[in-house]
Amino acid sequence: MKTPVSRHRSGFTLIELLVVIAIIAVLAAAGFAGGMAAINRAKRLTCQSAATALESGINQFYQEYGRLPDVGETCNTSNGQGVQLVTILLGKEASSSSMQNNKQLNFLAGMKDGKNKKGGLIYTGGSSTIEGLYDPWGNGYEITLDQDYDEEIIDPTSSGTTLRGRRVLVWTKGADQKVGGTGADQDVKTW
């Protein structure tokens, strides 16, 4: 007498494998989007903190010396007068009779050093010369100073709006690099 042979195989069918792979792909995509959103929120928070610290440093300079740093009305912390402003606020000016921060006080004590142009203070030649101060997206912070001391500054991100009771505005365009961006990429401002 013959014994019946079972044709039942163990394992998964092709359809079952494809369904499992599709489910894993959907979950991975959702996790990636959530992770990117968390990273962008962290960058915005870091940027807001640095912009606020920069504004606070300029206001502390004003309290100490009774005037704003003489670097012009507007500047960007990635070049020229903006780098000069950061150097003044850090108390790292070269000693001379024209020093603006002659007490060499550090008004940006909490500012972190960056390793590249993606956030923080960047130095050239070791830690002596400042190259710039950058936001987490690699841009300098835009600064507007109230050089006529009337505590009124025109909002640089909207046409014609006057902000009263302000000596300084600090802002950056954010990840989208557009003034007045929308959603998570909109400008980071101190006002």
C-alpha cells in the first residue's frame, strides 16, 4: 500500500513576499519623512537660538557702550561688515586706538563653533580670524541696525512695515532661501 505524498510546501508565495516588501517600503518612507521633519525643526530651533543670541549681544553692546557697533545699517555675517560686527561682539578686534569694543568683552559667549559653513562660527587660520557666522543652511545672518537711534526699523522682509521699539533686527531666509517662504521653510526672525 502506497502512502499519500503531501504536496504542501513550506515557505511564502511570491505574492506574499511582494506584499511584505510593499508594507516595509511604505513604513520606511513614513519614517524617513518624519525623521526629516524632526531634523528641520531642530535646524530652525538652532537658527532661532543663534539669531536671538546675536540680537542680544548687540543690545548688550549698546548697554555697555551707549551706542551700536559702527558697521553700517545692514550687514550679513558671512562677509565684510558682518564679519567685522561678529569680531567686535566676540571681543577679538585687533588692538588699536579705533577699537569699538575696547574692553574686549565677549557679547556672544554662548555662540557655538561650527565645523563647516552649515551652522556656527567659522574660523580661518586656527581660532584667530573669523570667517563668518552661518545659519544651519550655510547662510549668513542678515542684520539691520537702527543707526539713527529712533528705535524704528523698516521690516526688511515685508514692504513698508515699520517696527517700533527696536534697535536691531536679525533674520535669515531659512532652508528655502526665499524671503517670506512658507511652511517649515519660512524666514527665521527675531521679531
